[in-house]
Amino acid sequence: MTIRPVLVAAAALIVAAGCGRRSLVIPPYADPLAAEFGERGPDHWVAVFTTTKGDVTLEVTRELAPLGADRFYHLVNSGFYDGQRISRVRPKTFAQWGLHWDTGVIAAWKNSYIQDDPPRTKNSRGTIAFAFKDPNTRATQVYINLVDNALQDTQGFAPFGKVTRGMDIVDNWYDGYGENAGGGLRAGTQGPIEREGAAWLDKNFPLLDRIVRARITSIR
């Protein structure tokens, strides 16, 4: 695995057992150049996102958006989303997350894009897709549709899965900050999160819900 300087902020110092040496341990999600992020994901899989409001079950079908499904699989499987704040909730529209709490990890993934998938299903309520600013700029941020979003269909957003349990939890994620907390990629208002990470969100928007843990529960 290639360790780039920007990843040092994501490393944790640990004491090697029995010898007192200190070494850098790079979390598995911290390097987008790692080989596993280029591998093909399963055709169909299920993940449970444990959040501060409760559990949300997501089912992913690779044929809907293969590149997006593969990227999402490896991000979930590596623990990338654990601890993240659900930083952008537009009431009755969508709920979005994907900017890491560690600024080094944010920087590492900022331009690690995948190509666009052609949309093969509608942005109906409960579906999940990658957010993007310009064509072929999908990286780590995803959103769940809170309603049927025909506008997202016309703009090329490609869902790759859907919520099968816990949509009531998604509906209750805190939305009182609107666009102020996370802002949109297209609006270019996520700079403070990129510079300061979760510390900025926790200081200025303490009521945001977060993902405690995301784990894949079945593959078929």
C-alpha cells in the first residue's frame, strides 16, 4: 500500500507489543490507491448502518450502477463511513453524508473520482446514489432520497441501491440546519469541513446525527 504524506493525519500511533516501539497504522480506508478499491464488488449485498437515531438497512444491486456500487462496497467494507456526520439534510428532499471526520482522509479522497454510471433506475424515495458536482466526479459522498426526486433523474444521478428497512429513521435525521451544515458540492460550501473535519461540525452544528457504524451483513 502506498502511503502518501497527506495520510499521516489519518494514522494512529500505537505501541508495538512487548518492545515499546511506536509505529504508524494506516486505517484501511485511508488510501484510495490501495488495491482493494479497484476490485469488483458483489452483485448483490446488504449493509446495516447503525446511526444515532437507529438502524438503516440498505440493499445494493450492482447492475444498477456498477462503478458506484463497487466504490460504495469498498468504502463500507473498509469502515470509511463509521463516525461520519450526516452533514447535509435538505428537508423532504435528501440526506447526504460522505465527508470523513479526519481532514487527512478528506484530502486523500478529494479527487479520487470514478466515472459516471448511466442511470438505470429512478431517484425514487429510499434510493441511494453518489453525489457529484461535475461529470465523472463521484468520490465518497452519497445521499438517500427522502421523496421521489425527478430532478435528480434529469441531472444524471444514478441510484445503486435502496433502503429496505429503517426509512422512518432516515426521515428523522436532524434537518434543522438545512444547507448550512454540509452545503452542496455544487455550491462549493464544504470548505470548512475539508479544513477542520468533524471538529467544525461538532462545534457549529452539534445536533447533526451521525453514522455510528456501517457493516455488510450479507452478500449474494
